[in-house]
Amino acid sequence: MASLAWRNLFHDKVRFAVTLTGVVFAIVLIVVQLGLFIGFTTTTSNVIDHSNADLWVVSKGVQYFDAGVPVSERKLYQVMSTPGIIKAEKYIVRFSRWKRPDGAEENVIVIGFNPDTSMGGPWNLTVGHVKDLKAADTVFIDEFYREKLGVTHLGQVVEINGYRARIVGYTRGIRSFTTSPFIFTSFKNALNYGRLINEDQTIYIMAKAAAGADLAKLKRQLSARVTNVDIFTTAEFSRSTQFYWMLTTGAGIAVLIAALMGLIVGVVVVAQTIYATTMDHLREFGTLKAMGAPNGYIYRVIIKQAIMSAIIGYAVGMAISAVVIRISQKGGAAIRMPWPMAVAMFGLTLAMCIGASIVSIKKVTTIDPAMVFKG
Amino acid sequence: MTTAIAVKDVTKTYASGAAAVQALAGVTMAVSHGEVALLMGPSGSGKTTLLSIMGCILRPTSGFVQVCGRDVSGLSEAKLPAVRLQHIGFIFQGFNLFPTLTAGENVELSLDLKGVRAGLAKSRSRELLDAVGLTKKYDSFPADLSGGEKQRVAIARALAGDPQVILADEPTAALDSHSGRTVMEILRTLARQRDRAVVLVTHDNRLLEFADRIIRIEDGKIMPSPIPYEATISGADAPDYSSINPTPHG
Ligand SMILES: Nc1ncnc2c1ncn2[C@@H]1O[C@H](COP(=O)(O)OP(=O)(O)OP(=O)(O)O)[C@@H](O)[C@H]1O
Ligand SMILES: [Mg+2]
């Protein structure tokens, strides 16, 4: 026999469509907002997360990637001579001005790294090799920003901070959280492109620890040796940067609030329709009680309805979300849905639907089975 | 004949706001296995209240209720559903079928409540619908059935759990006389052949011929001797209906 829950749910097709719309709407809203949040968050720390470094030495007080302050390159040698450190490199991250061929200017973030190492360089190369950046005046940009930066062809020459720059390669999918694109270049070039930085200075020092080294211990040792700096592990610097952009600037809060609203709207719509369905079937629930059904039996019917709404709503909602995410990838916004989030969404949808049925369950508890004898 | 259901000194007072209504003022009665008892009386006399108390849907304000030899007066609210489930089948004036389920599924639901597994419930439900002459209506939804058919589905459902006691509140009031007779015959056969106790509330004198006993209730009290309806109106001497031997109806 098809279960009572199933029949009650599908009997009124219009009402079921409304329930489903509520669930789907909530799911898509939450996925898009949370996905934006995750997308933004990972974008803010993208370069750090791909840096291959273990430790970051930053000028005291620096909290996030985009706002480094110059420190003396002498600190590089102090870092290098610390036991447990096998490699250390200077690293520049600096705002600058990019002059398009048509004369217009764009803000960019110049990233200067050592092309001989595997630390801090570009990834996802579609054209060119990292080694190409060893030549003077060469830069990599991301395909996504070609239009913004007025780049029409490989080998094109532009000006950064008044210095010549030649495009020798492209990356894909390296977006910056701000509107300023990242420009990858060698440390040497970056000294010219990045403003207000002297030859004997660097913004960051990236270090690689010996395999199996205790990073916490290394951090302490570095702090003791190198003055006026903060030491982060890569994970810490990543988190600190994410925290700054998402929470300190409020950019993330707005997105999270929107996600929360999606959740609230979802719960309310689902609660309302499940409640309406329950009210429709009140007499039957009363009859069930009179027949001797314990309350638990009726709760199960209602919760089953909620779970079925959740499962169907989840399937449809996720399908729509997937389409939205696909479309978003072509535009500027990066909505991301890692699989744990997809799983968590299922849990959230279930919780939302079951939570929404609590009002109905409360109502059913109060049904007096004696009602069945009333006309 | 053994007693299937009995009440003793039962009172019921509804506390509705400031005014309390005494619906039952000390009722004692019993119905035996194999007996069809009609509960009759004017509107507001307490028939439904008495039926609800016998059916363990309502708890009396005072007094005792015994179902199949078990005293249920002392049971907590939470334990009453199990008594209903095990011993009592209900039939309602308004049928109270589940509109989203087919006739067959309505019966199966009752079996599901009792924990009968799906396969067995299906065949049982077919047998029960066969027994009330609705073999062909197994897959019909209540909306597509006549009143009489609906009530027969409701009877099949009430019998599904094989209860010892059937309680019906005006089961024929919403039916035409032919359907009403069919329903009554099914209930009488049930009492006769399967030794079940059937208690039904009615206003309909045409059902008198199906009764083994008539219990009259007025102002929450059982009248000392069963008096037929006509007798109260005409004031004539009451024939003794308790000795009536109902003729089988063809
Ligand atoms: N839930 C309730 N709350 C308050 N008073 C009630 C309630 N149910 C019934 N009563 C009162 O109790 C008395 C008996 O009602 P009951 O329904 O048992 O009568 P009845 O004999 O079934 O009447 P009818 O033939 O009209 O169905 C009436 O006065 C009624 O108004
Ligand atoms: Mg009544």
C-alpha cells in the first residue's frame, strides 16, 4: 500500500507544487549565497593556498595578503639560517597601475616571485611556462582579465607603473577578490612594477620547512631570531586573509545574512504548507487516533511527508543550483559548492523540513479523538 | 452470553467554561457478545458521550468501564489507544474514510496500525471488502463511492482489527433506507455469526427490527425499561422489546 504520507502529499498536486517550490527556492537561495561565500572566501586566499610555502614572515601587524608592508631583505638571511628551514624566498605583493594600450589605467596587484622556485608562482597555466618569467619585463595575466586589461595578444607590451611589461603567458581561474587583477612576474621586475619598494626590501618572506618539521616550533624559533615581524603558517595566513575580507570588511556578512534569509524563508514556506496539509487532514488524524493509533504513528506520517518533501526538493533544488553555478562561472561571480557543502545541504534541507513540521505535530497532539463523532 | 462491554455508575461532566454540563448522570449497562444493542434517546441525552466512554475515547468523570473483562477506568490517557486498537471497531455517521486512500488502502491502514505486514494486509483487506460486497471497489477512492458503499468500507475497516466490540454512532443517518438496511444486516450477521457485541446509536425507528435490545437514555440516565419511540409519543403501554426476536431480513 502506498503510504498515507505519500498519498496525502501528492493528492493535492497544487499544494505539493507550492511546498516543493518553497523547498527548492530555499535550497537554491542558500546554495547560491553560501556558494558565493565559499567562492569569495577561497578567492581571497587563492594565491596563499597555492603558494607551496610552509611559513610566511610578514611585517609586524600585517593581517592579510593584499596589504603587505615592506621589510628589509636582511631578514631573508635570518630566516634562511634558521635550522629546519630548507628554503626561503622574497615575495612581493603590491598594488600598482596598469596602463592599457588605449591609455586607460587599471589598478592591478603585482606579484613578484622567484621563477626558479616552486613557491608563490602562478598555476593553471594555459599559455607559457613559469620559466618565461625569467626574462626581463615579462608578466603573466589571467585570461579572465584580458579584456579588462586591454590585452589582445601574446607578446603585447603594456606599461606597469611606468615600466615596460610584456605578456608571455596566461593562467585560468586565478581571480582576485578585489577588482584589481593579479599580475605574476619575477621578483626583480616586481621591484619596478610595485610602487614604493626599494631594492633591498621585500614584502613577504616565504619559507619551506624540512619535511616533517614541527611548524609551531619553527615559528617560535623564527620569532626569536627575526625581529619586528609576525610569522604565519600558510594555513594561518590564509585564514587571517579570509577572515579579514569576509568578516572585517562585512562583505561576507551580507552574503551570510542572505543565506540565513533563504533558510528562514524556506522553513516558513515549508512549515506553512505542511501545516495547511495537516489542517486539511485533521479529521483523518482524529479518526486515526480514535482507531487507536498512538501519537507516534501520526507523527511518523507527518515527518514522512516532510522527509519526502525534503528529498524531492533537494533533488530539484540541487539540479537548479548546479545550472546557476555553471552560469556563474562564465560571469564574474565565483559560486562554489564543494561536495561537503552538497552533503551538508541535504542535512540542512532535512532539518528544515522536519523543523517545519513541528508546528503540525504540535497541532496533532491536541486533536481530541472525540471529534470523530461530531458531525 | 458473556459480557463484552460494561459501564457502571458512569458520570460525565463537561466543564465548558463557567457552565458545567452533566452529560451522563450515573449510567450502568452491559452489552454481551453476539448482541446488537440500540442506544436511543433525544438529542443531547448523552448517547454519543456514552458511546465515547465505552469506546475509551473519553474518560468518565466517575464510574467504571470494563472492556472484554478488563477494567479500563484506571488506565492513563496514554494507555487508552492500545485498548481501542485491540478491542474496539468504530463506525461513524460521516464515514471518516481517508479520501487520499482507495477503499482497499483504507482497510489496509487499519491493519497497518495493528502491525500486520503489507502482503498479508492486502489479502485480508480484499477478504473484508468481499465480505461487505465491495469486491469490485477495492481500487476506488471514497469520492467515487456512494454513501452506502462508503459506510460498508468503513465497516470493513472497523472489522479489520477483528475487534470484539463494534461501536457505531448513527451509522445509517447519512444513508438512504436501502443502504441503511444493508449496513444493519451486515452488523447483525456479524453479531450472530461471529459473536461480536454491536452497540449503535440511532434515531431511526426503522432499525428497531435489527435490535436484540433497546437502551433508552434521557438526560444522561438510562430509562428503567426499554420503551419504543412510538410509545413515548403516544403515551401507550410499552411493549417489551427486550424479548423481541428479530426476524432475519431478506
Ligand atoms: N465536548 C463537550 N463540551 C461540552 N459539552 C458537551 C460536549 N459534548 C457534549 N456536550 C453536552 O453533553 C450533552 C450530551 O451530548 P451528547 O453529544 O452525548 O448527546 P447525544 O445524545 O449524542 O445528542 P445527539 O443526538 O444530538 O447526537 C449535551 O448537552 C451536549 O451539549
Ligand atoms: Mg450524538
